[in-house]
Amino acid sequence: EAKKSGRNTQKFFDPVMQQTLDARVALEHSLLKALPNNEFKLYYQLQVDHDARPVGVEALIRWMHPERGLVPPMEFIPLAEEIRLIVPIGKWVLETACAQLKAWESTDIANALSIAINVSAYHFQQSNFVDELKTITNHYGVSPNKLKLELTESIVLGDLQDAIVKMEQLKALGFILSMDDFGTGYSSLSYLRRLPFNQLKMDRSFIMNALENANDSFLIQMVTSMAEQFGMDVIAEGVETEQQQQHLIKLGCKAFQGYFFGRPMPINELEAVLKRSN
Ligand code: C2E
Ligand code: MG
Ligand code: MG
Ligand code: MG
């Protein structure tokens, strides 16, 4: 018994573990202040057609930490989900994107573009999610068909029927629904049949090796034609070279996103790029 608790005590004071705990507590503490301190920023990455013409952008959140500088989303979104801060953060993303869409309406460089936003499963699963979207787009006077919601298949992990009902409601309101990271989950195919997505976003892991890997190419071709059968369009993410894009075009892909067309960038840079490409 003494030995047992001795071991536990030792484990508790493990300096590495303690450091990890301290770091997490510190991160959590500063994350709680990020929204009121206005430390989040949206970056935008172009989405283009086969002629590299911009058709939309994806909004990607960045955290400008006062001491640590720019913190990438993978380092704080999972924590934000854990402590449920993802709902107010998601709402901020939505409002910022809507304000941007409204501002673009009166320009000729961006009035046709849609904005895609990433929605966390926990946020989507809130009972008032559809109402919140309706209220915010109404408030900003933004047409829902300019807003694309990128959802992952994890939205169905709770209640599949509830997810389908919400998606149908969102579609009826005019929102565009895109299945993000397609190909990384477990049951993509069976869900795809039942979930009313407008678009399927093929994960970068598919695209990465397609030029060298005949199996990956075959999968892309299969997914593209299957999506077409289901009435969905397909966008490829993580396109880094022109050869990749040409290859994807041959496989039936019609929309693209990736470093080859532009990195995620702050709004002023994006607008400069759009002006030049106009
Ligand atoms: P995602 O939605 O799948 O976004 C694509 C990620 O791939 C982005 O990373 C983007 O910068 C990166 N990327 C784009 N093109 C290329 C390329 O050609 N090569 C490579 N290597 N990478 C490329 P980022 O911005 O770090 O975002 C990571 C993830 O964080 C996103 O994955 C998304 O799941 C999440 N995320 C980002 N913003 C938000 C947000 O506002 N809300 C929520 N809930 N999640 C977000
Ligand atoms: Mg995304
Ligand atoms: Mg993705
Ligand atoms: Mg991804």
C-alpha cells in the first residue's frame, strides 16, 4: 500500500508531466482571454477553378498570441473544443466572415466569391446552431449561398438523425455544405450516401502522392465520379504544384485549393492578389 502511494506520489511530481500540465494551464488561461482581447484573426486561402480563377476563399483562424506570436489552429482548436470555448470562437469566425462578405458586395474584385468556414462538430451539435446561423446572416444582410460550411464526418458521431435534420434545414436556407477532410475518417462512403452535402473536399493526403501512386489516382477518379453521381462537386485541397493540378484535372477534378494558388493570407494581401488577378 505504501509502495503504491509512493509510486503515485512520484508520478504526480514527475517534472516532465508537471511541465506539460503547467503549459496546458497557461495556454488555457491565455486562450480564455484571446477573444475579449481581440487576438484572433482570419486568414484567407483562395479556392480556384481549372483556369486558376478564384471562385471562393477558405477562412482559416489564426491566434496572435501576445508573447508567442502566431499560433496555428492545430495548437489551440482542440483545447478550445475541450473547454467549450469553440462555440464563441466559431461564432466570432462566422460574424467576421459575414462582415467580410458584406464589405465585398460593393466591390468588383470579390463580390462573386464565397467564404468557406470550418465548423467544429461540438458547435454544429448545439441545439440552436441553425438559428444562430440564420440570425447572424440576417443581421449582416448576407445571402446564405455565399457561405460554405466545412463540416467533417465527426458531426455524425453524436446523433446521425439530428445531423441530417440540421443539414437539411441549412440547405433549405441556402447554405452550402462541404465535407472537409474526405478520406481521412472511417466510414466516409456510407455517410456520404446519407448526408446531404453539396461538396466533397478531398483530403490533402489523397492529393500528396497521386502523381507517383496509381492507387491514389484511381481513388481520386473513383471519388470524383461517385460524387458527381450523388450530385456533389469536388474540390481538391493541398495542391502544391502545377503538375498536381494537371493530373487532378485529368482525374475529373474541377476545383482546387493549395499553396500553388496561394497560401492562407491576411485580408489586405488577399485583396491585393484579387486586384492583380482581376
Ligand atoms: P482544414 O480545414 O483541412 O484546412 C486546411 C489546412 O491545410 C490549413 O491549415 C491550410 O493552411 C493547409 N494547407 C492549405 N493548402 C496547403 C498545401 O498546399 N500544402 C499544405 N501542406 N498545407 C496546405 P491550417 O490553417 O493550419 O488549419 C488547420 C486546421 O485547423 C484546418 O484544417 C481546420 O480543421 C482547423 N481550423 C482552421 N481554422 C478554423 C476555424 O476557424 N474553426 C475551426 N473549428 N477549425 C479551424
Ligand atoms: Mg477546412
Ligand atoms: Mg480540409
Ligand atoms: Mg485538413
